[in-house]
Amino acid sequence: MRRIIAPFLALFLLCGLMLAPAMTARAGSDSAAWQIHNVSGDKLSPRLREQLSTLAGEETITVIVRLRQQATLPRGKSLGSAEQLSRVIEALSSTAEQTQASVRNFLDRQKSAGQVKHFTSFWIFNGFSVTATSDAILELSLQPDVLSITPDDLDIIPVSTLPYLSNPGPNLTLVNAPALWSLGYTGQGVVVASMDSGVDLSHPDLSSRWRGGTNSWYDPYGQHPATPTDKSGHGTWTMGVMVGGDAGGSSIGVAPDAQWIAVKMFNDAGSSTATAIHQGFQWLLDPDGNPNTNDAPDVINNSWSFSAPGCYLDFEPDLQALRAAGILPIFAAGNGGPNAGTSYSPANNPSAFAVGAINNSSSIYGLSSRGPTTCGGSTGVFPEVVAPGVNINTADLGGFYTTASGTSLAAPHAAGGLALLLSAFPNLTVIEQENILINSAVDLGAAGPDNTYGNGRIDLLAAYNALISPATATPTSISNTVTNTPVPPTNTTTHTATNTVTNTPIPPTSTVTNTATLTSTFTSTPTKTATATSTFTNTPVLPTSTLTKTATPTHTFTSTALPTTTYTFTSTAIPPTATIPPSPTATKSSSQRSVVVTPVFLTTQNGSASGSVSSLGLLQQTGTDDNPDAYVTFQTPGSVYIGYRSFHLPNDVQPSLISSTLVQVNFKGPSSATQKWTFSIYDWNKKMWVKLGDSTGTAAGQWNGLTFRISALSRYVSPAREIRIRLQSSNANGDAKLDYEALHITYRPVEATVVSAAPTVPARRPGILFTGSAPPR
């Protein structure tokens, strides 16, 4: 049933029947509710009936069995990634646990009778992979809980080698990746995943970026159970575009500081099965098998498709589960162009995000698939966006490099780009991720969205700017000017509203009390300018909420947008030039709280340091100020400085309930062209340091405000609740000073109520192919 082919692959299913759209809600009060789908027509697909008719006697065939009960999934990332992931896994696994018993008992009996060779249960779509005789499968179809049965085998066909040039174009610059690097966002703290042919772990651009451990590599065939391996090179190409470094002398990856994990969905012979793909997607949701740990990836790239254009929904339930867990499934659009209506599955499924290919002059790649499509009820244009996919320089097997073309190379640009955005804005929901890539895209071709270029070429800098722009976070804004005189200590300015704001300057050399009332039913950004030269850009609190701030005159900062709920927030002003991009506004289902955590002790591993670590809890210096009692000096007496500060996470803050973390620093050092200082955070699981950012772009000899965002803080918290942040110099050419260093943590103190959403019911789809090629080796 399966054809073995060359390393450029396409998965092909010729299955007919899939899920019928009719369904009814499950009755009962259990927390893991599900929908019951009604059977429409024959439970056996036409192709499976044909295959069963050719089986003789005790011959077996492997099939995919889908049950009528399918889980109702929580909405994507409404609770923060860790908790949302846990809830999605719980909803899926609980549904499977409570509804599979009848079919499982039947399969056990048939296995004892010699009619079933083996079977594997799934919770990601609630069903089974079953290898059995024709008689057993026919009898299985009569079970009342069975919705559909389809073949497992995937027909793999080669993709022909495409023309290429020897000199790759500026693909990374075209999507504005270097612009985000210059802002300090290089993918740090983000994990990307690949569903592909594997990855060559020996490649110097990829080896150090593997997350490592048993939860970072999965081979469903068991051919390479422990170490990432790639026999075709395709998965190595795509991973190189996502996270590759510059070991070859030039940068090849969009997000070079992201980490990667991978599923080897194709076996060494180049073929795949539906079972393997379902296993891969299920593993990605819970790599270590413990739903209470947050080790799922933040981004998943899929540079494969069915072998021919069409609409096939075999994996739509898997994609729905990923989205519910806060993960956007990015797919290569397919290489079926140049004609219209050549979209491929799964890229054209409702839950996929399709990426077409352009060359480095922003002209469409001739073979990039075009829309329109209505697959599974999809609306809008196809693909969603386009990205460079012609003559892309990337990593290849054996430590070499290659130049490859196809939508397989375009999709990783979007995946890597999303990793950059998530390192800057770790709490983006799936909808926000999708919308920002679409809405910030550069329009190409005919004016407006079209079925060739989609919504246009991805532009990561435009996406970043849109996310930090108040206009994108709020429907409108207001400006207030409040004039404060530090002495006498009290003055009052009255507006029209109901909030009280009390500011106590630090250090406590004077007291200023401002009582203001603001009328606001939305999140906006007023500006308050004080005669003491203190300028604040704040997001006003909602009616009945209370905001307490401690601030120091002569400092400027942009504060993080507050959630549209009631909570108390304590922040400290940041010095001039420090700009903290506001997080996107998101509706929370329970109150958020914030806490500022400062260092408790300092450890020097190389070089020397002077000053009191307690001084790092107060922001006291600005401009060219130089009061040694206010800061800690990190010295390089003939060798580089390396050392870390230890923070203690408060006992009432649960790491899994942390929604965002900012590291805010007041830094003074030499020019970064002379000496660069790098900030890193310790990963207690991986036993390694993860880069947060560095001093690039700071003004020499002046105090500079730096802000680093941390995604998924839990991995950086030790069992004793210690967090370590390291500072390291690039050479021994100067000293650095820190006046302030703190973790600004936003967390949920109580469990929120989740609003569940019923899943979309899929139909059916065919086979899958790799959507890129390179010259022969």
C-alpha cells in the first residue's frame, strides 16, 4: 500500500469519509465535557473498503478509528501558557479516559482471539490506531461509539528538484528579523518545534540550540529513539531557517537564540503513516508525559502537505488541540502553483496558518500554491501570508550548507519570526499571533488581500511596532497633564472620574500626593508631566481599581498595559531612554497581581565586584550620576567578569500561574563597540544559561534602562525558588555598573474560570509532501 521514495516527500491519503458535521452536546456534569458526533453514512471510508476486499484470511491492515465523543477544548492561552496547556491536555485525556472503555474492551477481546495484532489509543483526537484482520475491522465498525475508520497508510511521492541559484538573497533582512535582533529580541526563552524528517544534531548551527533531554526529540518509529537524526536533510533545512546561527560566516536563522525540539514524522525509508503523525502531534502537546509541566513548544513548523491539492481534514482535530493550547500551527502552503485553486491540506484547514513563497525581490514563487479554498469551512484568502522561499541559504547534513527553494523554506521564516515576537510578547494568544502576522504584512500584488500573496509579506518590525503601539492596544486614548510641586508635600488636581492615585517618590526625600479622578471605561494612555521633570506614560486603571506607584523624579518610563480587571500594581520608575513595550491587552477571567523581586545576594565567578547588593532594589541614578553608594560595580581586572545575582520567588507566587515577567535594569558601561555585557538566566532543567539580552546600543558612560522579557519563568525557578541572572563581559576592557535590577512579575493568585469552546468538526484529507527542494548532494 506504500510507495518508498526519495528524500523529498509527500504524504498522500486517498481516504474518503471523515467526520460528519452533525453533533450533539454531551449530557452530564463532568468537568471534561465533550461533543457527540452523529454518524452520517458508512463508517468505513471507500478506500478502506476496497483495501479490506483484497485481504486474505489472517492478513492484517492498520486503520485509524475515530470515536464519536470529541473533547470540548478550552480557548487558546486565555490563562497563560502553562495553565492553558494543562487544561487542554486534561480536557483531551479525560474525554479519552471516560469514553474509550467500550471500544478498548472490544479490541482486547479481539486481540485475545487473534483478530487484532495490536492497537494504540490516542487522546489528541480520541481514537485508536488498530492493526487487525478484515473481519475484526468490519465488526469494529458496528460498535456504537465508533464514528469513522480510515486507512493508516500514507502514500509518499517525491517532489522533483527545482531550479536554484548559487547566491542566496537577503531573506532575513526582507522580513526585518535583524531589526528585532537590534532591539534585543533573538528568540530567547522560546522553543520552536519541527514536524519533519528530523534534524542533524551534529550541525554547528543547530547543535547548541537543541533543548536536550528526553522531552526534546521523538521518533515514533523507534529507529533513532535518543538522538536527533535526519536522513534526508529536509528537516535540517527548515530548522536552519528557524534557529540557525552564523557558524558558517553568515546568519541563516530568523531566531538564533530560540531552542528547538523535533518529531521525526518520516521513517528512514522516507514514508510516514497517519499513526505516526497523530503520535507526533500528541507528543508535542506533552513531551515528557506529565501534563503539569510546561514543556510544549511555543511554535510548530510543518513543511509538509498531502501530495495533491484538495481538502483533507484527517489532522484538523490535532490542529484544533494545538491552537487551544496556545500554539499556532504554521504550514507550508504547498508547491502546486501557478494556477488558482491549488491549495494543499493541511495548510488549507481552518486551524492551520498557511505560508506561501516569494523570492527576495518580493515576487511570487512560481510553484507557490494559490487559493481560493473553502476547505472545512475556511474563509478568507489562501495563503494567509508569504515569506522568502527561493534560493534560501540554510543548514544541510554533515555540517554543510545548501541553497533550497519552496514553500517548505517560506514557512520557517514565519515560525522563526513568531519566535522573535513571542520573545518580546510571550503572552500573545493564538488569535493575536495570527492577527499580528496578517495585519502587519506588507501588501503585495493586487491591492488588498488576494489568493496569490495572501495578506502580504511578513514584516516582523511592523508587527513589533504594532504590538507596542497604544493605538493597537486600545480603541482611543486621552492625555492628562498634572503639575506637581515636590514641596510643599501635598497638592490636589481634580478631573472627572473615580480613581485615587498615590505616588511616593523614592528616595524618600520628599512626599508628593496626587489625588485625581479619571472617567474611563477603556484602557488608554494618558501622559502626566510634573514640574519636577518627571514624565510618566501610564495606562489608566478602570473605574473602582486602585493603582499604587512608587516613582523617582527625573525618570521617564512607559509602563506595561494593565489587564482590564481590578488589581493592585506596584512599579518603579525607569531612567531616561528606558522604554518598556506594553504587553498586548488581554481579558483575564480572574484578578492579576504584580510583585517586584530584587536580588538577595551576589556571586562572582570571575573578576570582582564591589558595592551592596541591597542597593539594586532602588533606582537612584540617572544621566551621568556617579554615587558609588547607589550601585554595584562589576570589574574586569585583567580578565572578563562573570557573576550572577540570586532572586527568591515569593512563596505565594506559583510559577505555573505567572503570566508575564520583565527584568528591568539600570545599566552603565562602556560603548558596546568596545565591550559588550550580556545578561543570561539559568535554566534549572537544562542546567544551562539562556541569554536574555545585552548592552548593545546603550549610551557609553550614561545610565541606560534595559528591559528583558522572560517567557515561561517556571523553568528558571529552582526547587528552592531561586532565580539566577548572570552578567558577563565580552572582554577585560572596562567595568560596568548596575544601579537597579528587579523582576517585575505578573501572576494569578487564584484559579480562573475557563470558558470552553466546542471544536470544529473536520471532514477528510489525503496525503502530505515536503514543500521544498535543494540541489542534489
